[in-house]
Amino acid sequence: MPHFVIAGYLPTNFDPSTMDEGLVEGIHALNREMDAAGITKFSGGLGASHTVRTQPSGDVVVTDGPYLEAKEFVGGMMIIEVADLEEALSWARKSAKCTRMPSEVREIFFVPDPSQA
């Protein structure tokens, strides 16, 4: 079965103190529901980001924060194994409903395909 990542976005001015108990419990309830359905591969929030870039000289530079200026950043992600995109989108809808935040759904491609091994 295919794997999908559901990346949840937070605004750049996100304040974690605004997360009330209902919101946190909603996220935990969704995680429990995904676990019970047997689709969870990973689910969790993300800390501060660091960008790693190769320079023309071949050196690698690490900087704090994202490379591009953005109005939103990835605040958490889930990796799920489900039958198809429609099923992944149904879980993303549940996530958006409980977090009240937008998310992005993308299929994960494996090279080589594990089913071909």
C-alpha cells in the first residue's frame, strides 16, 4: 500500500500557548484513531528548523530557519499507509478539522519500490 505524508502548517506568528486542552486532546484522539486503524507510521510535531545548503565551493552551510520566506511553516507531520489518495485525504480532513490548520498531502515514493525487492 502507498504511504502518504500529511504536513500540517502553522502561521509564522504561531503561539503554542494558544493551544487549549480541547485542541491537544483532539490531536491525541486523532492519533489514537489512526493507530486503531493500523495506518500510522509516524506522527508528531516538529521543532525549530535548520537549513543545510551546499555552496558553489562545495562547502556545506547550516543556518537557522527555513531557506525561503514564507507565511506558514511545517509544524507537524504524519506518515500513514493507506489504500489510496482519497483515503489519505479523508485523514487529512480529520486533521484539519481538529487542528484548525491547513495541511498538505503528498505520496511518498520509494526508490526502488519495496514491492519490487
